[in-house]
Amino acid sequence: MNVSGRAKGQKKIGIMGGTFDPIHFGHLLAAEESRTVLELDEVIFIPAGDPAHKRERKTASPEDRYVMTLLTTLGNPKFTPSRIEIDRKEPSHTVDTLREMRHWYAPEKVTFFFITGLDAVLGITSWKEYEALPGLCRMVAVNRPGYSPRKLENLPAEIRQAIIPLEIPLLSISSTEIRQRIEERRSIKYLLPEAVEQYIYKKELYRKKLEV
Ligand code: ATP
Ligand code: MG
């Protein structure tokens, strides 16, 4: 074991899951801070295929969300996009994705760090088979405006022990706010990468169709 808590030959892989509808600088900052502070070898970005809990609202297609993720990760050699969830027919669940990824990597060689914002991790007890998660990964809880890390204390002890709270610069950016701005024809500059902004406009995503 060396200073960073890594056994020889061990890889540390971050997993950034999300709807990414669209992906924005809040996601990127969470991933990059986790990568540098926890000395992760890479971060894999996994756009959700069929976000079961978000079916009601106007979304971009899984393929468009994947392309935006791909465009975003191009500039960072340590970031990789993955199609694992969007290529799956059934709704995405973190536990299934982690189990599938476990098949590709020898357990003694890789530790997964599942990166989430506080808002997401505080609702973890509603996730499918959440009790199994500590056996599959460590969880990184980055702070997000409006959510107190102290709330982590309310989670069951087995889960809490698997969570690494990580303080990052607070960015008050959400995909919901970006979609709303687009609908209202307001600027989204400096909230997300320029390539993603251009892609959104080119494909006319999140725009209410004008009545004719
Ligand atoms: P929506 O408003 O549609 O829910 P979102 O901005 O919350 O979108 P998600 O795709 O739901 O983005 O989030 C993916 C992950 O990234 C979640 O774990 C979420 O907590 C985290 N995250 C999103 N935005 C931020 C942010 N600004 N700071 C820190 N973490 C964030
Ligand atoms: Mg969200």
C-alpha cells in the first residue's frame, strides 16, 4: 500500500453516472475534483439509458445525451464516455451497471468510485438493491448548493461507511435550469462546454416546437 492508499498494480476508476440531459460544468467539476483529490486513474461517464424516474418530462434522446457526453469528454484524456446504460434495453440501475462492470475488471485489480452529488446520494435508500452498493464500490458524495453534508448522518450506517464526502467549489448549475433557459430562449453560455451548446442548437434540443 502506498501513500495514496493504493496497493501495487491497483487501479482506481471513477464512475460518473447521470442523465446528462444535458451534461454541464457541474458534472465536469465533480468528476475532475474527484479524479485529482482521490488520485483516480480515469473517470468513466455513463449517461443513463432510460431514466425511470424522469420519464414524464421533455428529454433529449439517449443517443443525443451520449453524443453530448462524448463531445464533453474529448478534451480530457482521463475522461471516457460509456454506452453501457444506453445500449441496455431495460431501465438503468446503478447496481446492475456496477455488477456488469465488475465482470470486465478483476476485483483485486480495480476499485470503483461512484461519484454523485449530495442531492443524489441522499436519496440512495430508494435505489434498487442499495444495500449491495458498498460491496461493489466506494461512493463519493460531492457537495451541491442547497444540500448539507450533515444530512449524510441520516443514512444507514453500512451505506455511510462506504461514502467519501468531498468538498468541491459549489456550482449552482443544473440540467433543469439549462433546459428551462433554452425553452425561454435565454443564454446558456458558460454553463456547459461550447461544443455541447452548439450541438443543442444544431439539433434543436429542449426547444418547445412553435405552434403553427
Ligand atoms: P436534472 O436537473 O435534470 O436533475 P442535474 O443537473 O441534477 O440534472 P444529473 O444528470 O441529474 O444532473 O446529475 C448527475 C450527477 O451529477 C448527480 O449525482 C448529481 O448530483 C451530480 N451533479 C449535477 N450537477 C451538479 C453540480 N452543479 N454540482 C455537483 N454535482 C452535480
Ligand atoms: Mg439531477
